[in-house]
Amino acid sequence: MTHWARKATDTLAEALNRHIRDNPELTEENRQLQAIYLSVQRASGTVATTEGELQRFRASVCEVCRRHEMYDCDVPSGWSENCALVFNNTTYFGDL
């Protein structure tokens, strides 16, 4: 996995964890996201994770998010580089 893909996987894990923690009332959505989060968290801890796996994680998150209309998305399908779930649930202090 490239450095950027590993960073993206780690960022996705952080966003999922924070979203789940901060929105306990979304029980069904969080149950689905928790399963994805556990896989993403494991993947972010290894260099063996592939770009394809990152894309599958993202697609899974998009599916849950769109189905439950959790966040507004700026693209009609697929992953957005401006993902509202990630943007609203991460800190960017690591980029300083």
C-alpha cells in the first residue's frame, strides 16, 4: 500500500469511529458501519492492504451512507473526494 492509501485508510477509520461514537441514536446505521470500521481499522495497521481493498471499504461506506441518507453527497454515485462523513468526523491536525 502506498503511503497515501495508508493515510486514507487511517483517515476513514478515524471518521467511522468518531461518527459511530458521536451518533449513538443511529443504531442500525452504526451497526452496519461498525462492521466496516473493524475491517478498516485492521487494514490501516498493515502495509499489506491494497488500493483495491481501500476502494471496497469506501464503496461499503458509501452504500450505507446513501441508503440511510446520513450525509449529503456531492457525487451521484461512487466515492467523493469531498466525502461529508469523513470531512465532518475527522481532525486535520495531522496535516499541519
